[in-house]
Amino acid sequence: MGETHPTSLGWTSWHDRLHRRLLMQPQLLPKGSSLLLAVSGGQDSMALLALLQDLAPLHGWDLNLWHGDHGWHDNSSRIAAELSSWCQKWQLSLQVDQAAPGEVSSEAKARQWRYERLEQRGRQAGADVVTGHTASDRAETMLLQLARGSDLAGLAALPSVRPLSPEGPRLRRPLLHLQRRDTLQICRDLALPIWEDPSNQSPEFARNRIRQEVLPVLEELHPGCSQRISDLAERVSQVRDSQTELSQMALELLQTAAGLDRRGLGALGSATRRLLLAQWLQQKGVPALPASQLDELSRRLDNGAPGGAADLAGGWQLNWRAGELVLQQREAEH
């Protein structure tokens, strides 16, 4: 990136706040990292861009910028062009990917398209991906997951760091200590332009209704609730990570030559057995099973239950006889 900074006010309290957070939690954005910033042009990503560019000399980051023109609303190409011009003015190198016509037709597909491209570009650049998600985004996500009926994994909404793929770059979210109103104020304080995605105001999307109708009521009743909900999501994420590590230790103890020790697994409580079974199957490459099927398998694997077999997704079959649980691919039908 160029030497010219788009900010003109120098070091602000916003810079100081993020800098201190990164000193206390260096795993968020490790020093000397190559980072690929996802810049939509909205207030969150513009605030992210300005802060990280100014902090880069202190932390030794190599910054690259990426924008996705998904083309699913009329203004997307205009936003991409204007953002590119602004970056060029400030000597910032911006890479733009454009979706093929009709490739992105919904909010969910737009999100999938963005992360697929970011993962690909991150690999090519040898860089981790950074987004401008805030505590407000995380609170909205957690409320949506609660309403839909989520498990622990779903409630660990928007973790501060997660892998984008098993062997690929990591996704980093350093602004989860800020609210949406904070990023708006940063843009005002630093005189940054903002390009609004019109879909962010549409009541057709559940997230927007949470943002516009639900969270304001909760904030009025309990000021600061968005940050507390976001902090809870982070703690749930940490609990889930700890749970995964402990589960892996348990699976190593239960491992046999052909599979798992059925009696050892069957002696555990149903919820623990279900958790270990889900993690083991995932490690073996079995597609995620519905909660109801996992519950049924856990029940059938209880000590004292008869042997049996179960057909799983992806052409897999689970068999248990005597003291061993064995996973194998079903033979192709002719």
C-alpha cells in the first residue's frame, strides 16, 4: 500500500483503543502478518481500513485490500467503481472480484460467494482475511441463532478468529469491541467516505429487522446489551474450543485399531457420547448429521443396547458389534 494516508487527524482515541486491545490480545492480529482486508465501502470496513493502515507501521503488517462486487443490487457496480477511484486517489491497491451475472441472487449466496473469493485470494497472497464485523453484528447473529433454535456451535457467533478452511487462511475480526455507532463516528472523525449497501435497510431480511426493531428495544430496556450479548458469544466460542480440545483427548483414549471402543463410549453420558460421536464422524469425513440422527445413534450405543448398524450421509455406514464401533464406506449399488 502507498505511503499516503487517507486520514488527516493523526492518532486518535480510536487508534489508541484498538492498539491497546491488540497489545493485550496479540493473537487477534499477530505482528508481522500479511493481512487481506475485506472492504465493502460500508462504515465498518472503512473504519477498519483507516485504523489498520495507521497502525500497520507499529505492528509490521503487510496490508492488501479486496472488494467483492456481487452484482445483486443496482448500485453494486457503482460502489465498486467509486471505491476503486477513492483507493487509487490515496495510492491504495484494491483488488476487485466481480460475480458472474446471476451467480449471486440472495443474501446467503452473496455471503458464500464473498467468503469463497476471500479464501481463494487469501491463499494466493499468503494472507489472513480481516473483516470489520462489530459487536453489533455479533449480537444480531446470536439473537437470530437463538430464535432459530441453535446448538452451542451456532451460539458461538462470529468468533474473533477462525479458520476459513482446514488448510487455508484464518478469518480475523479485530473490531468486535466496537459498536456500529462507533464505526460511524470513526468515519466522521476521520472524514472517511461511506458507500451504503441499500439491502442493509430492507425489512425483507431478518437481520435488518433485528437491527432496526429488536436491538433498539433491548438497548432501551438494558443499555449496553449489544456488547454484553457479543461478549457472551465470545465466551461461548471459547467454551466450544475448550470442549473440542477435551473431546479430542477423549477420542484418543477411546481409539481402537478399527474404530472406537464401544463399551467405553457407551459408559459415558448421552450428551457426552453424542458430542464425541459427532466430532469423530466429522474427522472421518462424514457429512454433518441432523441432531435427531445423532440423538438416535447416541441412544443405540448405550451400554446394554444390542449391536446394530446405521447408514449415514455420504455413503458411510456405522457398525457396532461386541466391543467396537467401526465406520466404513458402503459398497456402491449396481
